[in-house]
Amino acid sequence: MTIRVAINGFGRIGRMAFRAVAKEAEFSDIEIVGINDLLEPDYLAYMLQYDSVHGRFKGDVGVEGNHLVVNGKKIRLTAERD
């Protein structure tokens, strides 16, 4: 059974959680379906792709409208304040 998760805040911790789910086999039953952050989608994609500590994200990252596209999978982006 897949657990569907949305991330509220795509700062350092949100991006690291996303990377762990995308990379680690032990999290294969978790699916990221949404990200809520107030920054522009292009900047969110850039921050995911390039990290000064962990290096480049090993995968394809892009933006289509209000979706972040990671390895061909669309993830809905919202910008709602708490």
C-alpha cells in the first residue's frame, strides 16, 4: 500500500526528505504528491537540483505550470500560507 505524502515547506529539511524518498529503496512505499512553498516553481526546482552540501540531484528536474516534474512524475505545487 502506497502512502501519499505532501511536503509543507521545501527548505533544507523538506528537500532532504524529498531526496530520501526519491533515492532510498526503503521508502519505496511513499509517494510525494504535493509540495507547498511560497517560492517560485523555477527556484524550487533549482534548489532541489543543486545542493551545496549533498551535491546535484541524480535525476531529471523541471517545471510544467504549477507542477514540479521529477524523473517524469508530476508533483503538484501550491503556495498557501499556514
